[in-house]
Amino acid sequence: MSEFYDAFETSPVPPPGPDAVAPPLFRGIYGMPMFVTVPTRDLAASVDFWTRGLGFFELFGIPGQMVHLRRWAFQDVLLVTADGDAGASGTSVSFACVLDQVPEIVAALRDVGVEAVPNDSPWNTRDVEVRTPEGTRVIFTAAKVFDPESTEGRNLRRVGIGNGDDNGHHE
């Protein structure tokens, strides 16, 4: 018996498809199972970029020290003030979205002065990548409808995904 089981009901991410609808922004309070902390030298500029450009909202903050941002449930970011060098840290974080949000994200980024171009990945997603003012690489990634006969479908089958079984990949 496998220790893996279907737990999609715990995720806010909808199954991919033409009728996929993004969940609403989540304003509930919970124990965060994961979050990213991003140091910034300009808290106000970072909050503006993350909210207007990336679609997050301010859940709460401690003036001049920290702002807790969120989008969907489990998509939490803490912006914290940093002294000295808070530049490009090499940090990269990905957030799920749905396909019909990709044009909205690109337009919002354009509104804050950032050109972003969606790209399709070999693993069947459409991604928008951007660098934030504090140098964090942010990727919004939307699952595309799986077509087993597409190039992506063939690539995924070659590594054991989409074969209808785990193909021996789970220990």
C-alpha cells in the first residue's frame, strides 16, 4: 500500500481546465505551514510592488518593521525591514495561479513599470517571472490542461508522470 494519497481538498489550487476559477483572496487566520521572508530596505516600495504588481494584500503589519502579505490560502510573504545590503539574495519563490490570471498579472506588472512575458514550460505550465524591488525572483505558475499527446505530455510520460501509475517512482 502506498503512503501517498489524494489530498487536493486541502489545497486552494483548482484543477487545471478551461473552467478553472481562482480562489478568492484568503483573509482567514491560520498557523502558516510555510511562508517566505523577504528583507527590504524600502518597506513602502516593496509593499506597493507586491500589492499593486503581484496581487497580494496586506493582512497586517508592524509599522516600519514588517508587513504580512497574502494572496490565496498558504501564499504568505513577510516583508521585513533590513539594514545594509538587502539586495538580490538569490531567493526564488513560486506561487500557483490559474491560466486566466496570467494576463491580469502581466497587466498589473506593466502598470507598475515592469515588462513580463508569459512562457510555457516543458512541464505543462504557463509561467510569469519577475524580480521584485528587493531582488526576489517571483514566478507565478499556472497548470495548463494536460494533453497526453502534446510535447509536454510525452516529456512527462518519459519521466513517469501521466502513465496511470507511479511507475516505481515512490519509495
